[in-house]
Amino acid sequence: MPTDVPVPTDLSAPTADLALRGTAVLEQGLVPDALVLCAGERILWAGPAAHAPAELLPEDSRVLEHDGLILPGLVDLHCHGGGGASFPDSEGAEEMLTAVLEHRRHGTTSLVASLVTADAATLREKVAQLAGLHRDGEIAAIHLEGPFLSEARRGAQNPAHLTDGDPALVRELAEIAGGALATMTVAPEAAGADEVIDALASSGAVPSLGHTDGGSAEMARAVDRSIAALRRRRGRSPLPTATHLFNGMRPIHHRDPGPALAALDAASRGEMVVEVIADGVHLDARTVAHVFSIAAEDCVVLVTDAMAAAGMADGRYRLGALDVTVAEGVATLTEGGAIAGGTAHLVEVLRHAVLEAGVELVAAVRAASTVPARVLGLEDEIGSLAAGRRADVLMVDRALRPVTVLRGGREV
């Protein structure tokens, strides 16, 4: 072949079939005139429109210009249900899928399905059902909230099924989950908590410390043990999480700082990721602002803790073995009045964090997408608008209300 003849390019290289243009939250921050190029179910390229490679955007590509904001699809680490369906109470996977789709329509393109405290047989059954949804790609993972929790700080957990730590049960449930078990809430002071933490790490799951009446020293010790166990196993994430910081924890007192300050202190050092339910019910907006200002970068994750009433009208619902009453969007136990999960979608939690608590937009978006993806060990697959990631996109208006949702490049 003569040397002056150009070598042909790879005709099989992908080009974009969909281009999204507008102000976007990308890995580098807020980009005013951005272009997100999608090829099938993957993102091909994302960045300033002026820098977009022309060869990736053929003339017949569909271009969608958006006047609001283009965000990554949201990732909820802690969700019990929605749309009238509850993961702990559903008859089977089909009913559970109702809750998944309710949140997906509102921009949560990756969801971790949470169970509540129950007897071992029920946990085995529900984990098996959720494992099927995980295999089908409908949920991102499974979270177990209990049963190794404090009775004094149980919240909406059934006290009849609270028990001491059982590492053998943890390993059994992880095996049933088939790799889907991502996190489990355990009280640091529970008998056998150390062994549970080790069993979680060895099973590829992340210890989530919460529902605790323990003290500051107990929380700090559990954080250290969790970090050591996770690093030893090199699992999903090197950092433990705190289950809905402040909620389900002994409150702060000047002579008894309790577990919440120890968790927040660990987050400030970059040693823990703390969950925050910024829905206007579980926490005051100023508390949310304080957490973001104190914690190190990317050490806060926004969650819903949503139950079946998310997206539904006020009324009577069920969470595990307990009755729940929802009035004016607030879910409480019918007997006792304790808060019984949330009723918001994650985009509403994000909106409250930004517009009411004053959290900087990019930090809040990352806390609802990139950070939870890292906790799951899925940051190369979901959680950001970057080349190679699944094309999960949430387009919102300027008031952060959802307009269009894409999952794997397809409109939901």
C-alpha cells in the first residue's frame, strides 16, 4: 500500500444515536452548555458542547435540547417501597417491582431494596425474591435493616424479632442473595456486632451502623473495626456507612455526645459515609446543612427511607409487621407514633436539600448519585454522566422537578 494513502478508520466504532444538550452536572462540576452523547444503553462522551468530537455525532443523531438541568440518574441506597408496594410485605417479586418502577419514574434509576427486621425464615424468603429482581437488573442491590438493632432505638422495627448478632445468618442471607447483599444495618452495641461486621465484610457487604443506643466510644470503635474488615476484604467500598444519621440514634447531649457525633466526626475525616434523609420530616433543614458543611467531600449520601406510601395518598399502610398511618405526607406508627420511613422520592429529597437546606447543587447531586454508586462499588457503571457509564439520565426543570428520565438510554 502506498504510504500517502490514509489508513481507514474503524468503521465499527460506535457513534451517538442520542445527544442531550443543556446545563449538566458532570464529573467536573456544573457545565452550562454540555453535551451528553449516548450510543445505545451507554454514554459515549460527555463534556462541554464546544469540545465534542464531531466524528461521534453523525447528522442523523437525535438531539434533545433541555432548558433545565441534566443530572445523572439517581441512586437510592435505602428504600423500603413506594407506589403502594412494600419490599418487606409484598407477596412476590412482581409486586415488589411496582415500588421499583414508582421511584424509577421519578428519576431513581438505581435502587437498593431495603427490608426491615423480621424472623429468619421471612428474611430468607424476601432476600430470595429480591435476588431475582437483582438478577433481572431491576434493582441495584439489597439492604437489610436489622434484626441486630437496639430495642430502645428501634424506630419502626418490630421488637419481637430483634435479636443478638448472628454471623451465620448473615453469611446464609448473603449466599441466598447471590452477591446482591450490599449493606446491613447493625447497632454497634448489639451482642455479636463485631462478628456481624466481619461476616458482612467477608460476604462482600458494607456494615451500616445505626438504630443504636450506644455511646460515642462504641460508635467510634465500630467504625474502626468496619474499616479494618472492609480493607482486609477489599470489597465494594472501603468505608462503612451510618444508617440515616441522627434518626434511630441516641440524641446528642453536651454530657453524652452519643453515636451521631462520632459518626459525623468519622465522616469529617473521610472514614465514613453518612446517610441523610433530607425530606423535611426526618431532619431540620439546618441539620442537613450542618452535615454537608462538616463531612468531608463525598462522605454524605442522600436517601429516602421510603415506604409503600411514596407517591401515594394519605391513609393506612403496612411496614413489616407494623401498621403505619400517613397524614399530610408524614408516616408514623399507628401505635406509638414513631416516624415509620419516608414518603418522598429521591428527587424530592434532593430538591429539599438544595432549595431548603441550601446545599450546593453539585454536592447534593453527587450525594444522590455518585456517592451511593461508590458505596455499592458500581461507580464505573452508574452514578455519573461519563463515558462508559450506563445512560441513566434525569432531566429536571429549574425547580428540580423531573421532566424526563432515561435508563440505559431508554425513556422511562
